[in-house]
Amino acid sequence: MKKADIISAILFLIFAALVIISTSQFPDFSGEGVTGPDFFPRVLGIILIVLSILLFINAILSKDNGKTGLFDKAAIRAYITIGAVLIYVVLMNILGFIIVNFLFLFGLIRYYGLKNYLKVALTSVVGTAGIYCIFKILLAVPLPTGLLG
């Protein structure tokens, strides 16, 4: 794990540096109170650099030499989550945001340990409604309607 963390930290550091360098080629919209298209990627690049340095330091100072296998319980949970995200993306335009997001939240919340179906359903409805309100109403972002449209 220690070696993997060091390699990951270095790769993320290189990627973050490339992001910051590439933002220098974005058009300049200088003016008071105006942020250009380079602002958000540059902030993310800086955050990634800080986190990469922290990961590197943590890996160097860590005494843990334990190895994580590809088929450990944590790894399998990560694979299932990645699979759920892929299914979410594929079904989004077919079934629509509301249905797919509800099923996605319901499935993952249930999978990660909440056993009470009523609480899982309520959390999924509130989560879907909250995301819908933020993106559709507040930010005016069109969401796929799928079967409901």
C-alpha cells in the first residue's frame, strides 16, 4: 500500500501540474469581479496538488506495509460501486434522472448498510428531490426525462 500511495501521489501531482499549465492557454477575460474559464480548473489543480503532497507525506511517514488485494472486501465494494455508477450513466437517458437517481441512491444506501426500507426510501426520495431542485430549478440545468418526458 505504501508503494502504491507514493506512485499515486506522484501521478496525481503530475496530472495536477498539467491541468494548471493547460489553464494558462485559456482565454483571458480580465476585469474586475470577472472570473475566466481558467478559474475552476486551476483551483481544482491546486487542491489536487495539496492532496497529492499530503498523500505522499502520509505514505512516507506510514509504517504500514500491508498489501491490499484485488479481491478484498473493500475492493469488491469499490467494484460494485463503480458498476452501479456505470449502470446509472447508461440508464440515465433511457429511464430519466428521477427514476435512475432514486434507484441508484436506494441501491447504494441499502448496500452500504442501512437496512430499514422506509428510511432508505425516504433518504432516496429526499436526496433525489434535493439534487433535482438544485440542478433543474436553481441552476436551470436540463436533466434527462427518459420515460417521464
